[in-house]
Amino acid sequence: MKEIFKEIYNYRELLKTSIQKDIRGKYKASFLGVLWSFLNPLLQVIVYWIVFPYLFRAASIPNYLCYLVTGIIPWTFFTTVVNTSTTCINSNAGIIKKVYFPREILVLSCTLSAMVNFFISCIIILIFCLGTGAGISYHLIYLPLIAIIQAILCFGIGLILSAVNVYIRDIENIVSFVIQMGFYGTPIIYSLDMFQNASGILLGLIQWNPMTKLVYAYRDIFLYHQTPDFGALGSVLLLGVIVLVIGYWIFKKLEKGFAEEL
């Protein structure tokens, strides 16, 4: 494990350049540029705020607008890492064939650039909290901790998907479907209270979803002004570390054939 950090540290300039490239390239040739980091989640929030209260009992959720934004923006962080990581090896085939560098830097770059965009997008959450009267509190000091835990989990998932996608290109389509299902399996546009009379299996799956625990943690610090559940966060951290270790092992095993497959 020490060698892993040492190698990444030795290539820190490449990592820095890659992160900058990911952030700038995402909005290259776009008139509004980085403003899309605000506009994309904001447009989503507006759509769900207008439509879903009429379809679900979501209208009964206090300050539903803030409830939405504190779920959608963390979910966007997750989906951005997963989607970009899945294709990052294939999309960098040219440089991978010509130059040696730790290939995992590409996945790490996707994770860190998405986290930067996430922190920028958190300004939207603060604006909504202040604008709707929810306010802000000192509990925001826990934001970096929650984001790091989420990043560890995302990085591990990204390592697995990026490596497997080199050999099985169908992974990209499967990931899109799973992400869509995952959105509705996370209490972003609804509350768990709606499932009081639902089957234990369905409720259990949603409760054990790691993104459910993370979204609730974000809502605790932004919306409810309370300390997040460290027990729940600890379980997500443990899962994230396990996924990261397994993901790194899979990545290094499959990495040997990247050049041939690409």
C-alpha cells in the first residue's frame, strides 16, 4: 500500500494536470463554461420540484426544495465519477500505449475533479438553504469528511468498472441502467416514510444502499443542522475501503492487458 501512495506522489504533477484537464475539458467550447456546474443540478432540481409533488406524497416533506437539492447534488457527484471512470481508460488509449504512468491516476483524476465540481455545486445548496429560511450551521464542518468517504467509495467502484470496461464494452450500457435504477433506489425525490407499509425487503434495500446513508448525512449538516450519524458513515467508509482494495487488485490484474485490448 505504501508503494501505491509513493507512485502516485511521484506522478503528482501528471495527476494535477489531468484533474485540470478534466475540469476544463468538461465545458470546453461551452459559452457558459464552469457555470454548468451550477446549472445542470439546478435545472434537475427545478424539474423534480415542479413535477414530483404531484406524483408522490413528496409535497408533505418540509422544505421540499432544499430536500431535493441536498439529494441531487451528492447523487450527481456519484454518477459523474462512475460514468467518467468507466470510460477513462478507453478514452485515453493513445497515451496509454505510448507512455508509462500509473493507470489508476486516470480514475483518481475523475474522482478528484468530480469532487471539486461537487464542492462548487455546494454553493447552490447554501443558496437554497439561506433562500428558503433553512439557514446554515457549524455542522458544515463535516462536509469534507462526508465527501472524502463518498470519494473513497466512488474511486473503488471506478477502478473496477474502468478496468472491466476495457475487455467488456457492454459495461457502459449496463452502468447507465444501474445508475438509473439506483437513483430511484435512493431517497432523493422521496422520503423513507413513504415505505412504512412497504415490504421489508424493499425498505431494507433502500436503507442499506450506501448512497442513502451519504445523502442522509448531507441533509443532516445542510438541512437539519445536526451531527451526521457516524455509525452509518463508518459503515460506508468500511465498505468503501473494502471496495477500494478489491478494485485496486482487479485493476492491477487486468491492467497488464490494457495495451493489447485497446
